[in-house]
Amino acid sequence: MYQRIVVLTGAGISAESGLKTFRAEDGLWEEHRVEDVATPEGYWRNPDLVNRFYNQRWTQLKKDVEPNPAHQALGRLEQEFDGELLLVTQNIDNLHERGGSRRVLHMHGELVKGRCPKSQQTFPLAMPFGPDNLCTCCEPGNVMRPHVVWFGEMPIGLDRIYEALERCDLFISIGTSGTVYPAAGFVEMANHAGAHTLEINLEPSEVHSQFNTHRQGRAGELVPELVEQLLRGELVR
Ligand code: NAD
Ligand code: APR
């Protein structure tokens, strides 16, 4: 039975909820240039374009998107697993929380929060991003930016993630292409800690060869099966 599990999720776990991934044919990066909507330079160059990009994703998240069985299975794992569990997501949606997970580490930030560019304080998003959405921590208020980690910025919570990876006995990666660091390097750290490493993905990721075992297919189907096995105390094959 495993005692210390680290789970990493990427855009693929939310695909079956109807949210676009980044690097599929119809992915987010096919519609937008990363430099324009996912970098600090892009934001300061054209904040309206970036605000529109995130406001559209925020509206979709609020309106017609629900957690899928993969999110719900990880919520159940958190509630029923007796050992230590750290759930790290690269996703900025709130589907893990709505699927029952109460402790989620969003290393790339959260779409449902805004951030004051001066104080770095974060606030639940009450209105779309724009020139009227001002922080309440400074006088006069500063225009809030998306609480999202862009290319070139530091991811959130790395110390806590690395500490967990150095002592984990099971590392599971779900729905990520393994193309962006530092998340793509987590499997190497888990292997170094002697953990068993498992990749669940629709197709082999860029770091596929570094995993001990693989389950290829849809997260909505494979993750509930895996959680059942873990809660029965079975080893992962
Ligand atoms: P990085 O340099 O590690 O990322 C490089 C990867 O980002 C590339 O392999 C590619 O997958 C992607 N990338 C970079 N430029 C691209 C482009 N022009 N077109 C398509 N893909 C491109 O990223 P970084 O600068 O070290 O980012 C720091 C952190 O911010 C990382 O953890 C990254 O994942 C994160 N991030 C988050 C978001 C988000 O939308 N939440 C967007 C970008 C980056
Ligand atoms: N079940 C399992 N895996 C899936 C599913 C599914 N239903 N649908 C798609 N996938 C897989 C794809 O095969 C792909 O490998 O999910 C992966 C999604 O990869 P990306 O689109 O690259 O998303 P992600 O890996 O989360 O991107 C990492 O890059 O742009 C930055 O910060 C951004 O957090 C993002 C990071």
C-alpha cells in the first residue's frame, strides 16, 4: 500500500468536461499566439486582448462546464486515502475543487481569481477583467490582472511540490503533454526518490519513457479505475 502519493494533472483531465487543451489541433494555442495571451509582455502590450482571452474562459467555466468522473475520483481519493496526497495541477480551472478536492495546488494560478499587480494579493473574481476591475488593497486601486502564471513567470508552490516529490512512493501524471517545465521534470524527481511512476494520457507524452507504467486512454475512464485500485490497497501495474 502506498503512503505518500503525488498527482500531477494537465489540461487533458478537463478535456472531457469540454475545456480545450493547449496543443491539440483545435487547442488554445492554435487560436492564439502564446506570446500575445500567455506572457507578461503580451499583457502589458495589449491588456484588452489578454483580458478578453481570460474573460471568455472564465465565462465558459461558470456557464456550461462541469467536473468529470476523473475530477470526482481524485476528490474521493483525497477523502478516503489514509496516507499523504498532494494534488498539483497545471490547470487554472476550478474543476478539481468542484469535483470534491479540497486541497489543490494550482502551480499556474487560478482563472477564478484576480491579482493586484502591485501588492500581489489575490481576490476571488467578482467581475470580468478590465480597466474597471480595481484591487481593494491599494489606494487608489490598481487594475487587477489574471492570477495566472505566464511564460517567463515563476510557477507557484514549487518548494512544496519538490519536498513532496523527494519523499513520494507513487507519482501519477494525468492529461499533460509533458512539454512545459518545470512540471515535465517532476517524473524524474519521483524516479530519483524511488517512487513508482504512472502516466495516464490519451497518447504518449514527451516524457513517456521516464514512467515505469502507462495507461493510455481517457482520464474520465482510467482515473476512476485507478482510484478504486488504490483504495483497495493494490499496487499499480
Ligand atoms: P517554458 O519555457 O518552460 O515553456 C516552454 C514550453 O512552453 C514550450 O516547450 C512550449 O510547450 C510552450 N511554449 C513557449 N513558447 C511557446 C510558443 N510561442 N508557442 C507554443 N508553445 C510555447 O515556460 P516558462 O517561460 O518557463 O513558463 C514558466 C511557467 O509558466 C511554466 O510552469 C509554464 O508552464 C507556466 N505557464 C503557464 C501558462 C498558463 O496559461 N497558465 C502559460 C504559459 C506558461
Ligand atoms: N484523457 C487523458 N488525456 C487527455 C485527454 C483525455 N480525455 N484529452 C487530451 N489528453 C492529453 C493530450 O494527449 C495531451 O497530451 O492531455 C494532454 C494535454 O496537453 P497540453 O494541451 O499540452 O496541456 P498541458 O500539458 O496541460 O500544458 C501544460 O503548458 O501552455 C502551458 O501553462 C500551460 O498549463 C499549461 C502547460
